[in-house]
Amino acid sequence: MIGGLFCYNHKGEVLISRVFRDDIGRNAVDAFRVNIIHARQQVRSPVTNIARTSFFHIKRSNLWLAAVTKQNVNATMVFEFLLKVVEVMQNYFGKISEENVKNNFVLIYELLDEIVDFGYPQNTDTGVLKTFITQQGVKSVTKEEQAAITSQVTGQIGWRREGIKYRRNELFLDVMEYVNLLMSPQGQVLSAHVAGKILMKSYLSGMPECKFGINDKIAMDSKGKPAEESKTKSAIAIDDCQFHQCVKLSKFESEHAISFIPPDGENELMRYRTTKDISLPFRVIPLVREVGRAKLEVKVVVKSNFKPSLLAQKIEIRIPTPLNTSGVQLICMKGKAKYKASENAIVWKIKRMGGMKESQISAEIELLATDTKKKWTRPPISMNFEVPFAPSGFKVRYLKVFEPKLNYSDHDVIKWVRYIGRSGLYETRC
């Protein structure tokens, strides 16, 4: 695909040169320098064709990175490759600069040999590459960075610096869950799972240790043995989970408590997935009746299946219509409904809806006569919403903060836990 890869400084001097195919010669290096870098007029296009050779380039700080080919290649794929090369180099030695490139010649050539084979990109994942190429890049750092690094090296915590101070100590946890559902027209659940994540906002002084417990019963075991049945009814089975590097995994396995020294500011603490005992916030009941070949009658009932004290927001139901729809008449009990011809769908929006309520919409769809005998496939009805609870049943049992060095206790910290349930791919066949 790619014939060669070249890296130039602002003067047009070649810093990195790697030719993957025989059809690219030394003259290609000079052609790019003369026609792009030293051009009299500014070259705005990132793709340039010179003597039947295509040059794809990106610029980072004062460096030019150019991919050269004589074949008719996918341009977006080449640019995606160039951006990945930049990303890999940044992960190995930080900022892309002339000094850093010169200090890491050997490393860059090793990386290119792993990333590209005969012009075809092979593997650009940094995590995988670091298993093959373990050497660290040489970084050029400023005096301020050197001072910060010196203080960091002495401790074991690389994600948080010492000396952080706040007037008010605050810790916020957002439990965000996305419900994915596929339901049959008869109300049978065909597939359902919840993808959740815990977002943390930490504004705490010093080097505090935080700890919170969850009502989990992990459905996986490091030794490969099946998990025991939960003794409490409120416990949920988490199928798989992953944590931020600050979490102490040993305490999680023994105590089912998540213990960590939090990074400052906003971070994602945990991701998890569960497939059992999901509380589905809404049930969509569709009824589609064909009245001859020129008319469809559609009725959709939406039922909320949560506590009456709770309120769902941002509800949107999309009811697909046939391609040969000529007109739609709508009657809805609540909210606003509109037929969007460009999207071939009726969009029904409800601002708010309480728990254990139901609402319905009726539509008469007029169809144009067509020559095709192919039946309408009836795509599923999709739904978007937001509810103030975790559909998986996930709960934070307690949240504590310990800071032995500074004079503030767990009671002095302002703590908030919020639960948000949102729709992922929430569909009902009709």
C-alpha cells in the first residue's frame, strides 16, 4: 500500500527515511522537499501528486511526516496510519519534536519494522507493541518537568502528585449505565445487557485513600472456578469489569471493596458489564395492522416499569415507516410526535414520564402504490431515555475517605453518589 515513509524537519532535512517498495527512489525525497516544504506558495492540500507519485503528509509542530506511494490507495486509510504512527511515537517518547526524533532514531526504526510490512500496516496498538519493543524512549524535558519527575520517582503513585490542596474537600461518583435490549413483538427478551462505568470527580487535599463498597457478586474467578451463589438478594452478578490503575485489586477480591488513591480531577474509575436480573425501565408494545396495500395502522404503547416516585427524562421513540409512505396522521396522548420523511420514521418525544405510567400513540400511514412485490421488512422500534437509577441494580453501599497526614476526617468531606441509567441500543421488533 505505502511505498515509503519520510520525516522532515522545517528546513527539509530528512530525519527518518524508510522505503518499503522498490518503486520509490531517492528522487521522491527531493520532490517532496522542493514542491511542498520549500514551495513558493503555501500548500494547503494534504495530498499532492508529483510525477505519478502521491504524497500524503501531516505536520506536527515543526516536523513533516509524509507517506509516499505510486498506487491508487485509500487516502483516509493512509492518514489514519500516519496519525497512528504519531500516536505510537507520543506514547513512547512524549512530544513530537526534532530533538526527540533524533534522540530516538533506533527506537523509531524498530517501531516502523513492527508497524509496517512491505507497505501494509500490521499493528499500531501501543499496548501490543510494548510487549515486543520494551525499551523506553528518550524524552527531552524542561526544568519544571525534571523537578516534578524527581518528586514523583520517590513515591509509588505516578497518577497523583503531592502537595494538592483544596479549601473544600469534595468527592463525586457518577454511576452511569447503558441498557441494551432487543425484545420480540410478544414481549419476550431476546437479548439484554447493561454496560456501566463509574466516573469520579476528586477534589481532595493531600494523598487520601478512598474506599467504597458495592453490592456485587462477581461472576468470574481468577482460578477459573464458578462463583458461589449470592447470599443476599440485593447482590448483582458482574460478568466482567476493568479498573483504573489506582485501584488496589487485592482488596477488591478479598473484601469486595474498591480501595484507591484517586487521581486529581475527573477520571473513569471502573467499567463493568452485567446480563442478569436487569430491571428494564420501559416496555414498548407495538401493534401494526395492514389495511389493504395503501394503508397501515400503527399503535404503540409505552409503559414505564420503575417506582412512581422516580421521573424519566429525554424520552424519544422512533417508529420506522415504509419507504413508499406518502402521508402520516398522528394522535398521541402525551408529548409531541412528528413524521420525518428524510429519516423514514415517526419521532415521538416526551419530556418527562413518571414511574408505573403508560402512554400511547396512534398513526395512520398512507402508502404509494409500487411495482415491487418485496414486503416491508419492519425494522425495530428504537427508544432513547434517561432514568435516575441503575437498571442493573448496582449500588454503592458506602464511601469513605482517609487522610492520615492532614487534619481532616471522613466527616469533613462532601460526598455525592449519583445514578444515571441511559438507553444504549434499546429496540423492540414490530
